[in-house]
Amino acid sequence: SQQGEEDPQALSIQEGENATMNCSYKTSINNLQWYRQNSGRGLVHLILIRSNEREKHSGRLRVTLDTSKKSSSLLITASRAADTASYFCATETGTASKLTFGTGTRLQVTL
Amino acid sequence: DTEVTQTPKHLVMGMTNKKSLKCEQHMGHRAMYWYKQKAKKPPELMFVYSYEKLSINESVPSRFSPECPNSSLLNLHLHALQPEDSALYLCASSLRLAISNEQFFGPGTRLTVL
């Protein structure tokens, strides 16, 4: 079953601009994670935010979590062409490290 | 060694064939996962192993048979697959089956069933 919906489905920006992706989910979570996937390859873990945290930073990434609205956002600042990829939020629920992925946002960063 | 490897990278098989996908990690992780990902869709969890024992089976058809022969290896045996099983199969591992562990993914095996 699909837990997260992401928007936009696709985003095209120029290098140097900021990119914001949003994720909404349906049930209570332990944490929310963001992953990046380059064109049909494996996923790379970007950042994890726990349910009792509201904001987290890692390099050019900023993640927010609003558990009352069941939503999260990922901000990539000063984007680069190398940031071109699909970005997935994933919610962890229950006690068994079970991740349910959102629908994903395809980001295209042009020179 | 901080990576998960998967072989083969590509696999084409007929509906009557038997084949296996292999996944390996040497990070000392004791939880390993199989996901299936269709084109332009998110990964969907299939199986989870914890300390070499099957912990979660997400109601996957029996034509997919997982095996974890040791703490570093995870196999997915395929038999009598259907064309709709064509997808990218991703393996992942994490330190253990517990809350707030990031998962490390392999590059995947692109499977085509004819």
C-alpha cells in the first residue's frame, strides 16, 4: 500500500535555483527518510528526520516535518546539474524498519 | 566496504526458466531486503530478512523464493515468472531490523520476462 504522495511529480529548474519537494502521508510514523535515485539505479539515503523533530539540515539539504499535517518537505539549495534525479520520501512505521515509499518527484536541473 | 552489490545487472528470461538474483554486502548488516520497482513507480517491499531469518513477506507470489544462506548473502530465486514481473529488483541492507536505520541499496537487477 502506498503511504506517501509527493508533489510536484516533476520539477525543472536551472542550476543555482532552489528546489522544493513535498511529501504527504497517511498514518503515524516513526520517522521519515528521503532517498535519491539516479535513472534506474539504486537509491541513496539522503536524510532521516524522526517524528519528534521538526527540521533537519545536511549540507545543501533542509528537511521539515509537520506531524500534525502529516507532511514533509525537502529543500535543495543552490542546485547543480548533478542533482538531477528522482527523489522519494519514505515513511517508517511499526517496529520492523519497514519503509513505504512515496510516489517520487523527478527533478531536472539544467545548465 | 560500504556498498551492496547485485548480480546480474540485467536478466532476460522466459516464463519457464529458473533463475536467481544475488545480493551481497560486507558491512556487517544483519537486515536485508528485496524490493520490486516498476518503471516510474516507487520501490515496493517484497521480503525482509533479519539475522538470516525471514521476517516479513509482503504477500509475494510463490514464484519468488528468497533465501539468505549467510549474513552477507541474499538470493531471490525465480521460477515460472510472468511478463508483468518485469521490473528493477533492488536489494538493500541495514545495520539491523530496528527503528531509524537507514537502508543501503544495491544498483538493482533489471529483469525482463518474455
